[in-house]
Amino acid sequence: MTAPAAAAEPFVRFTDVEKTYDGETQVVKSLSLDVRRGEFLTLLGPSGSGKTTTLMMVAGFESPTRGDILLDGVSIKGLPPHKRGIGMVFQDYALFPHMTVRQNLAFPLEVRKNTKADIDARVERVLDMVQLGGFAHRRPGQLSGGQKQRVALARALVFEPSLVLMDEPLGALDRQLREAMQYEIKHIHGSLGVTVIYVTHDQGEALTMSDRIAVFDQGIIQQLATPDQLYEQPENAFVAKFIGENNRLSGRVLAIDDGFCKVEIEGGTVRALAVNMAGVGSTTTLSLRPERVTLNPSNGTLANQFDGVVRELIYLGDHIRTRIAVCGREDFVVKVANAADHEGIAVGENIRVGWRAEDCRALDGI
């Protein structure tokens, strides 16, 4: 009866963790967070939001000012980095330039006094895993950026750690290679089942790779959820703005009824989901994804309908990014699928836009 309970225990636990460098400004504020065993958790946020400091406290390169961090149920506060048994992958690779790929991968095992036979077997295994079997005798200077990043990943995995930390590991790669590496890391994580804590400021990267995402701002987790929940159900205006593109309309709450609200905006009123607001009379920010807006809907088919003018059309391959002046905004965006029915839309044309109340979220007024 004890096994299921033990399995449910978080692998990494932050309890009321705070970090300040000057005794006044808190970089991380009252952080309590559980990381599940085997999950891929991404810490996402803008520069200075506290995500990298949080990662560095797990690694042991920074110490909490207050609170505790547990790894597999044991406090690691005060434990030096080399005794934590954690794999690390950095943006700058941190490979030894004078060593071959094989020597770089063998180094963590030699430090741990593994036998030569074991080292050889593990190095071969991780080289095959990252598809670099023929590169063992090359030095880092003879590798491309993507190959260096694969070696860095293999080195973090070669001693079979139970936890791997990644700090902006793909930031130095070009877009096409970065996207390819995202899927590669995701597949390796799925095959090994290792726990990963990943730091990035790239929302697309986070959405692609993660089991869950913790969105940081000003040292606080604004929302912790799965990628689809973050995108579809943001809990505040910061998350709605930071995750994906969205239209923001400011207004005043006129009424709240059965989970929905009526909001007065420039040009009329909007019916929206009442998600996070102070109440009737308060200001609110309406969040609406561009792909949830319909152009020229039939009368009465959608709860919210407004007249506007097409300002700009940008062809982006799979969709047309349509900028419309409506509801007092010049930057209202609609994503129109690149299909036959998009023809006929022209800049300067009067157009009607509409959306469901369920697709519009009334959030805090920032």
C-alpha cells in the first residue's frame, strides 16, 4: 500500500524558496513548486523573471536566501553541485576544447571512477542516442553548433542522472536547427524517462517540448499548467500576452452572470467568460486569440459582432494575418486560414468580425 504513495511524491520540491542578492530586492519570491518524477517541466519567462536563478538553486550554483529544496525527498541545501548527481546543459555547450568528443563524454564517468569497460559502453550508447557515432575522435572545434549541442546533451546523460537541468540550451542555434533539436530532446526524454527542468524565454519552444510550463514574472509563478491549458485558459493578462498572440480589449465590467460577464468597450459591449476580475464596475482586459475570430459571420450566429476596416494583409503561407481597425484598436488581428474562401478580402474594405463569448476571457486590467 505504500508504493503508490511513494511514487506520487514529487521528485523536486521547492518550499517557500526566496532569493535576494542585496537583502532588499527579491529575485525569487515565496516559490513553492513540485516537479513530478519523469516530467519535462519548463520555466518560461522574460529576462529577469527569476527562472534561471531558480534553476541555478537546484544546480547548487546559487543558494536560497530562505526556504528549502528537496531532491527525491532529501534536502540539498548546502550540498555542493558536484555531489548532487545532476546533469547540466548550457547554451554555450561548456565542452573541453582540447578533448575529443569521446573524452568529453568519458570525463563525467572517469570522475565517478567507472571502469573502462563501463565507460566505453556508456559513451557508445549516448553517441548512438544523439546520432554522433562517427564523431567520437573529433574535437569541439571541428563540430557544427548543432553537433556541439548534441555532445553537450550526451555528456549530461552519459552518467544516467535522474535529473537534467537545461539553461537556454538551444539559444545559439539557427531557427531550423533549433526546431529540429526541440523534437530530438523531447524524444530522448520520452525514451529515457529522466526528469528535466528546462529554462527558456521562447514560448514556442516551451509549448513544443513541455509536459507542464511554469510562467515566471517578477520572481513569481504566474501560472503552472500544461501547454494547451496555458494557451487556451490563461489565468491573467500577463500569461495571455506572453503565451501566443492575442487581441487585448480594455473595458469596464457592467454585469456578471453565471460565469459570464458583460463588458463595455469602445464601440459597444462584449459578452465574455468571467475569469479573473474585481467585479462589477472594475476595469478588465479581454483576451481573444486571433484564430478564434470569424470574418463576416452571419447575423445572430455569434455573441459578439463588430464592424471594422481592413488595414493590412500579410501572407504567411498557411494563413493570412489580417490587421483590422475595430473596437477602437488599429491592431486587432485575425488569422485567416489560407484557403479559397479568403479571396476577396482587400485592404480598405469594410468588414464584420465576430467571436463566441466562450473564446473571450475577461482578465485583470493590466
